Amino acid sequence: MIELPRRPDWDSVRADFRWPRLAQCNIAEQICGVWARRAPDRVALIYLRPDGALREYTYAQLARAAARLANALAAHGLGRGDRCAVLLPQTPEAALTHIACYMLGAVATPLFTLFGEDGLRYRLADSGARIVVTDEASLPKIAAIRDQLPELRAVFSIDRPGPGAWGFWQELGKAAELAAPARTGPDDPAFLSYTSGTTGPPKGALHGHRVLMGHMPGFIAQHDYAPAPGDRIWTPADWAWMGGLTNVMMPALALGIPVVAHRMSKFDPERAVWLMARLEVRNAFMPPTALKLMRQAGLRAAAPLRSLASAGEALGAELLEWGREAFGLTINEAYGQTECNLVLGNCAAAFAPRPGSAGKVTPGHEVAVIDAEGRPLPDGETGEIAVRRGSPSMFLRYWNKPERTAEKFAGEWMRTGDLGRRDAEGYFHFASRADDVITSSGYRIGPTEIEDCVAGDPAVAMAAAVGLPDPIRTEAVTLFVVLRDGAARDGLAARLTARVRERISPHVAPRAVRVVDALPMTATGKIMRRELKRQALEQAASAAGRGDAGDGCDGGDGGAAPSR
């Protein structure tokens, strides 16, 4: 499908790369059908059940079951272009539902199982989902909002039939196999992935069948020229998100790499290490938050990994070095977003990753740093990271939001909303989300560099920097930290402030340091700096109304004021 030559010159790999021209393109064929015909007994999926039992599925088994499920879904009213919500954790049924939808030419809509009723109501209503495939744990949430979803025709439960829900396996068992998959082209819709923007309600990013092809170069590079003999991959990232779906499950199946599936309602570092050792996982995709929790727990690899990829937040030099010590390899960091993923990345087997960088441009994509008018900036200047139109991993449009789609582009460039710079050697350095920028004393300060710096202090488990209103500086850099177990607060603020002053610059040093029990995070483990800022402002207003004194840590040396 897609191959990358092993060369020491990454620029030449990019220059010679060409996307295949496909008149027809179907993800079900790419991740299942081709292998079911070529190597039917090849293991595709390894499922570790909640009770500890193991079950393996071959490509042929997946293909037959998905073909029957496709007919079962069609019998309940799912047709070409209709949306089918996949409200499941990592299970064989989740993979089968995706494959069956693509066979029908329907649109899969992956949803995170921890969404509450409000989150599900909005996404199901906005997408106009005809069918929901879920499990027993999520059925009550669907039942509570079903009368507000006029387009919803049927609910399938993978555990057992229930009130208002058909049995997944029972309906599949009654159906015949679909005669042939739908003939779809690269731009025909395949799945609808919802992303929370900086303003307004979540937006559904509609992707075509070309999206898998667009992810292949990045996946191959991130896993140091996958596939290799013995490869077997797992991620704690839910398949409802791009990180789990298109960074792992889909490209791995397309390359014939067995995928480990396991329900993990909450990330457990010790269980993650145990799982990778027991199931002989050779490749992993770990969000930065998972890596930080593993580091905090003092864990090391119990089995040799061949590759370890990460994306979603900048890793920083400290975490990169810890990865070398803990796993004996270099973590390959990558960059992308729901609308256009895996466009930047590292490949340690081809070039040396640079600490603090998201890597170089992935073959087949064109990325630049642009100014407010959409003009590419010279190397070294900070602007907005942007991707040129034409990338196969780029979304088709936002669902039912043409005006938001138009706002996403500046001429030929898709705006990411992320600020960064490119250095002279072609490495891209992420600074912050555009709305996370701190404006202090005339400086525009990105929080990532500060957070990476203080992460090297032995007392700090996690950190987030935001700008809070200041009558003199416009905003004051305020650092929120979660401490490691047993760490003392004494002298913490002064030590962290001095560390930033010395290692980065005095002008970015925090003016206040606050110790908190936890940081607000998205379902995918990204720190929600806007929410953190909102909470801090509300607390300040409440304290001012009561006339309370500030609490937290003393700002310490270097001109940092006490936190309030």
C-alpha cells in the first residue's frame, strides 16, 4: 500500500514520495478484506477480556463476521451515507462495527464511553445517527436521551438484548454475509470524528476513505519502518479518538500487524506494563499523560519494545530522556489533529529526534508556519502551524458547519490553531494553542516550554502554565503543579522559578506557583489550560468577595509574587 525507503536523507525520502492514485478506496478492504484473501489465517486482533481470558481473531474471521453485521445493520435501516455511532471501548465488536459500516458505505461515528448524557445527546443529534452500537454499561445513557433523537432507529448491545436494544451477536447470527462491499472512492465519507474547539460546541470532522492512506507514512515512520517481524501493537488510547483509531488500530491492521484490544476504563501504569509483557507487545502508542504517569510510578519496561510512539502534547526533553532509560529506545513524537493527523513526526531509525520538537514533515504532506494573513514565515519565526490542502489525512469538512469549515482555511493552508516555529534543519517546535498564549509585559509566551522545564524537578509530577490578569503586565505567568507522592512544598516556588529563569529566560519565569491535587484534562489526557484559567479566575473572584487572603506557594526568588 505505502512504503518508505530506508535512507539517511529524510529530505530525499520526502522529495521522492508520491501518493498512489486510487479511483476506488474502501477502508474495510484496506484493513481487513485484502488480508482475508491473502492470508486468511493471519491473526488480526488479540482481545484480552475483562475476566483475563484471551481470544484471537484472524482476518478471515473478522471479514466474515463484519459481512454478516453489515447485512444486520442494513436490515435495521442503515444505508450508504447514514451514520452509525460506535459507543464502545476497545473490543472486537468495535472493530467489526467500523468494518461493517465501511462495507456498507455508511459513516462510522466513534464516541467515547465516558461521555455523559449531554455529550452523547449533542453528538448523536448533530450527526443524525441512525444506529448506536454500544454495551450494557452505556445503555442507560442512551435510554435516557432516546426520545430526543428522532433519527435514531435502532440500538445494538454487544452484551445482551435489553429494553429497546437488539442483541449484537444475535442479530449478526441471523444475517447472511454481505455479497460485496460498497464501491467507494477516496473522497466518499467514512467516519465522523467530533473534536472540541476553542469556542462553541464540538464540531464533527468528516473524513473520507482516503484518510487511512494519509496516515500510513506517519505510522510507518513513528514505528521505525513498520512492519517488522514479530510486531504486535497496543495503545491505552481509546479507539473513539484519532490517537487510538488512526494512529494505531487502522494502520496496524492494514499492515498485517496484530492489534491488542483491552478495556481499560482508567489508565493504570502498572497494568499497562503487565499487559505489554504478558502479550509480548513490541510496539506501543502512549499519550504523554500516560508516559508521565508511568514515570511518576517509577516503572520500567518488563518486555522489550521495538518502537514507542506518542502524540497529543509536547513530550519535552525530560520525558524523552526518561523514555530512553525506561524502555531502551527513543520515543517517536508526532503531531496532528482531528482535522488532519500525523503530518509531522520523528523516526529515530532515520534521523535523530530533537528534544522539544514534534519532528519533521511526514512524507506526502506539506506543512508551514504562517502569519495572520496566511503567508509562510521564515525559519525561526513563530506563527501558526498550517497544512497545505491536498493531504489525504485532511478532513472533508465539518459536519453541518460550512462557515466553520471556511474559517479553518487561509487560502491553500488549513489552520491548526497551534503556534510554533520551524528551525533551520526542518524540525517543528510546538509552542502552544493560539488561545493558550500568555501575553506578559509585551512578550508572547507559550506555556509548553515552561512546563517542560519544571517537569525536570524531582518534586513535579505534572505542570501547567497559564496567564492570569495582572494590572501591570497584562497577564502574569502562573504555574500550577501536581506534586509527586511525598514531595515537600518547602522552597518549591523559589526553586521552580529559578529553574525557569536560568534554563529559559527571566521574562518567562512564573510570577506565582500553585500546588493543586489534579489538573483538568480532556478525555484523551490533554491538559485543559482554558478550564484551569477559568477555575482560577472564579476562585479569585470568590476570594475577593469574601476578603480572603491568598493561598498556595510563596512565589519565592526572582520577583515572583505570592500566589493568590
